[in-house]
Amino acid sequence: MSPVSTVVVVMGVSGSGKSTVGQLLAQRLDVPFLEADDLHSAANRAKMAAGHPLDDEDRRPWLLSIAEWIREATDTGRGGVVACSALKHEYRELFRRAGAGTWFLYLALDSATAGRRVAGRAGHFMPARLVDSQYAALEPLRPDEPGLTVDVAAADPRTIVDRAARAAPATR
Ligand SMILES: Nc1ncnc2c1ncn2[C@@H]1O[C@H](COP(=O)(O)OP(=O)(O)OP(=O)(O)O)[C@@H](O)[C@H]1O
Ligand SMILES: O=C(O)[C@H](O)[C@@H](O)[C@H](O)[C@H](O)CO
């Protein structure tokens, strides 16, 4: 039997650095990168842009499309890195069912810093006033889930990627 390939899901609230870190990590591991924000429906984007947080029902089809990407990356053995908030345990369980080798990199950050980062970022649909709702939904990575938690408040992206690349299982 061939070994299970790994998909790394870079998770955390808006502003925690998922896109920044995820892209660098995918380059480092030389695997495809998925920006999960690109799979949001127009309706979901419009809802967030109007200042309303997504609920479980809004997220459901989006999570299923991400799970499909994880399934294919796993089944073909190519591996990958996904930048996705994956705020709740049940969302992460869906991903693990899609890919047995799914591994989480949780970028832990305080709300004040996340709020400052989102407010300071131009050209993105996510308004800073939604950051509190991200923390309301957040269920941090649990010790019984496979992965690594990194406190990213004072760590630069390259240092975070170094730590993740050392800790992650081989992707392919
Ligand atoms: N470790 C870091 N230290 C300082 N600034 C960072 C760090 N990581 C990301 N940033 C900056 O914070 C902002 C948010 O980063 P990024 O867009 O990667 O977060 P995100 O989690 O993908 O957010 P969203 O979910 O809203 O797309 C960007 O301006 C980015 O340059
Ligand atoms: O589950 C969610 O509430 C969403 O995925 C958000 O996290 C946004 O997509 C993202 O943070 C904005 O870029």
C-alpha cells in the first residue's frame, strides 16, 4: 500500500496569516496551494462584505468543495497546502474524512492584532468589524487533532514556515 499523502490545512481567524504562510509553505514543500477564499460563492462574499458573518449553512457547500480538493490531493498522492479558516472542530473532521493524512497548522493570534491586520489590508472583501465574530465561532485546534499550534503574534512568516516544515509529516 502506498503511504497516505499529507494535506496541510493552515487554519485560524481572519488576519492570522493563513494566505501568507500557506503560500510560502506550499512553495517550501513544493506542493499545490489552495486559497479557500477563492471557493467562496458570490453570495457568501457579498454577505461578509456587508458585515454579516457566515453561519454553518452558508459554509456547508464551501467546506464540501474544499473537502473535494483535499480528497483529490490525497487520492492522487500529490499532497497540498490549503489556507482555510477551518474554525470549528466539525469542519476539520470533514476534512479528515476526505483525506486521512490531513494535518493542521493553527495560527493562533489575539483579536486586537488580528483586527489591526485586517483593517490595514487593502482590496479584500473581509471587513475588520467581522473579526470578533471569527473568535465567537473559533474552536482552537485540540490536542487530539493532528497538527501544530503556533503563536504568530510575534513571529514572522518565514519563521512560522520553518517550524511547520519541520513538524509536518512528509507531504508525498
Ligand atoms: N506573521 C506575520 N507577521 C506580521 N504580519 C503578518 C503576518 N502574517 C500575515 N501578516 C499580514 O497580516 C495581513 C493578513 O494576512 P493574511 O491575508 O495572510 O491573513 P489570512 O488569515 O489569510 O486572512 P483572511 O482569512 O482574512 O484572508 C496581511 O497584511 C499580511 O501581510
Ligand atoms: O469561515 C469563515 O468565516 C470564512 O472563511 C472567513 O474566515 C473568511 O473566508 C476569511 O477569513 C476572509 O478572508
